[in-house]
Amino acid sequence: MGELRVRSVLVTGANRGIGLGLVQHLLALPNPPEWVFATCRDPKGQRAQELQKLASKHPNLVIVPLEVTDPASIKAAAASVGERLKGSGLNLLINNAGVLNANTLETETLKDMLHVYTTNTIAPLLLSQAFLPLLKKAAQESPGSRMSCSKAAIVNMSSTAGSIKEVFLWESAQCISYRCSKAAQNMLTRCQSMGYREHGILCVALHPGWVQTDMGKAVGDKPPLTVDASVGGMLKVLSNLSEKDSGAFLDWEGNVVAW
């Protein structure tokens, strides 16, 4: 297995859980990225303390304010990242921010459904639109090379809960809006892989496993995977992705997940 080498990466929802784990692991790589952009709603707030500590030790870490459900905030974040990159492209966009509620078929509501869809499905679309010029620029900087996460890629954090075949953990938690939003996000990933192929941008849906995070613990029993194990696995998978994987739905070990 190779080691991920990427010049610049942006991770949404980076102040806790898998997002924070990704930032920590990226900074600890033998050849860390020149730029790690970590987004969260309130960079100066209490919930971003771990990120603030990391930023004080790592000059290549930039905390970017971002509310993923607000198009104006997305535009501002893209402009801010573009300024930092000073004419270079963004190699890797990891759409990690997500929300879950435990609503059942009986209790699901319009308000909750809209909120979850906006965060989990629409935000990755809008973020990819906003960062597309920077991703295209990164791809153009490696004209002869094949598709990879080192060149230009969009990674949408998915879940087997959104697999129509698997319907993972149904007995534990129905989570209707979450499942539907992730199934829709998977279609978005397929569409992006087809639409952005001509630009040399790889797109993949990635299931991190059932992880010991606030979200992972919200659906019943204790999740089996630590954040470290999940993130370490995912970064290995990302380091080995190529053109044949664009549009795929994979897990943290590189296994293909059924749609």
C-alpha cells in the first residue's frame, strides 16, 4: 500500500470525529500536504479547540469558517482558499460534514428531512461547484498524469446506511432522512464522476465504517471501529485510487460496497 502524497487538501466538518481524525493523520504523514484546509462553523469557538491546538503547532493547517448549508459561506470559503493557494489548484476535496437524526418512518418530518438533505446531499454538490475551478487548476498542473487523489479528486463521505442493498443497521436505527440523503449523495458521486472525468477529476464515495464518533454512537450499540483505524484505512485507500475507481462506492478497507 502506498502513502498518500497530496499538495493541498480541504476537509469539511473538521472540528471533531472523522473530520478531525483526517486532519490529524494528514498532518502526521511523512510527507504532509503543503496546505491542509480544515473547515468548521465556528473556528474560534469551544467546539474547535482541538483544531486550534493543531493550528498553533502546524503552520500548514488553515482553519476556514464554513457553514455548509449556506451558499454565501461556501463561496467565501472557496475565495479564501483560492487566495491562500496563490494561483495553485486544490488537489483533494473531502466532503465529510454530515448530520444524522434517528427519526423513524412514523416520526420523520419535513423540517428534519430538509435539514439532513441540505447538509448531506446538497452541500457536497454546492461545495464541489464552488471548488471546481481550483480542482480543475490542480488537474491541469499534472497534465500527463492519470487520475489520482494526488492530482485532483472529490471524496464524498458516504455510508452503508445509504446502500439500498445493505440498509446497514436497520434493526438498530431507521434514520430515514440520513439513509435517503446518503443514497442520493451516492448518485451525486456517480454523476460527478461522469461529469468531471473530462477534467481529470476523480470522484469516489467512501464508507468510513461504523466508527466510535458522536454520530456513530447515536445509533445504538458501541461501534467497532476507532477513528484512528477508520482514517488510517481510508488514507491508504485514497493513496491507491486511480481512474478505474472513479465513480465507485468503497469502504475504509478498499472493498466495493453495493449501491
